[in-house]
Amino acid sequence: MRLAGPLRVVAVVFLVGLTWLLASNLFGGDSSFVKVRHFFHGTQDQTTPEPKPRKYKCGLSAPCPAKHLAFRITSGAANVIGPKICLEDKILFSSVKNNVGRGLNIALVNVIHDLSCRSDVSDLLKFLRPLHEGTLVFVASFDDPASKLNDEARRLFEELGSTAIKELAFRDSWVFVGAKGIENKSPFEQRMKNSKNTNKYEGWPESLEMDGCVPLRVSQDS
């Protein structure tokens, strides 16, 4: 009989506590209930946002190793949007810079040059013939890269490591990185053939984009 009083008190306290917990759950309450719930579930409901993937030079997903240059090349889209060449996080050619031309846009390490198909092929030959051993060559097409190429021009690009230059034709899309004196064929080359059946744009294939890390070649003359 002496335990009846304490038991009633315990029962009342339990009911009040249970009622408070239920009310907190239903009406939002303070954070005490949340802490209790987290304790029993063992995890918290807060979600940590996933970190954004880090971008490196020219937007690459990973840094280039030592003595390599980061690059990204985008060919022109039809005859409307010009090509873009990024080297070591510096934009060498782009429509924004207003320094692109229809035909072949060519950049060398430490030298930038733009060649248009409206120019005579002799200008291209004068530009390619005297290249020093080890010179890196970056090329992006715009509109039509091939109509004015002759056999010698194609041979010079072949010596720079191109395999697609032999078949490069009217309005093909082409991006390429080569080097003077390269021993093997360049691994950095893409070509999209101009074809009515596959063209993305009316009369032109889709634009090409290529990126990577190219070894920095040292001229034998240095």
C-alpha cells in the first residue's frame, strides 16, 4: 500500500514525458526530440552535399604530370561558331577573342598563327616548312579545312604525326596535336567526316572536342 503513491507519481511522470515527446514530434518542438531520435537511429538526417569535382588547367579532370602541357581543342561548328584552343589555361583562339579564321587555325608553343583557307596554300607551306625539331603544333578546323591543301601540305602534316590528313576532305571537322620530328603517329587527333547521312548541321558535321596532356618536347637546337 505504501508503494501506491510513488507508483502513481512515476506513472504520471511517464505519461507527461510521453505526451511531451509525442507533441514535440507532431508540432516540431525543440531539438531535444531530434537528438533522442538520432541517438536511437544511430545516424543523423542532415545530408552533406557532395563536393563539386575539381577542375584543372583547361578544364581537365586531373592535373598533367611534370613536363606536360594541358590542352583542350574544339573545332568550329559549321561556319557559325569558331574553334577554340586552350593551352595551359590560356585561350589562344576563340570567337570571343575574335582571332579565328575559316580553314586551319594553328598554334605553336610560344607562337600563335592563324591560317585561313582564303589564303593561298603557299602561306601554309611557308609556315610549316621551317619548324624546328620538337615544335608542338595545335590545329583546329573551322568551316572547310581541306579544299586548298595540296600534296606537300598534307605530307608536312603527316610528318607532324597526322594519320587523318590524307583523307581530310571538304568541310570535315578536324582537331590535331603533333610535333616536328615525332617518331610515331600522334595519339591526339580526331576527324569527323562530312556526310549527308550523319551531319549534325546542314552541310557540316558536328564539332569535335579533344583534351589531354601532351609531353613538352625540347628542341634539339636549344
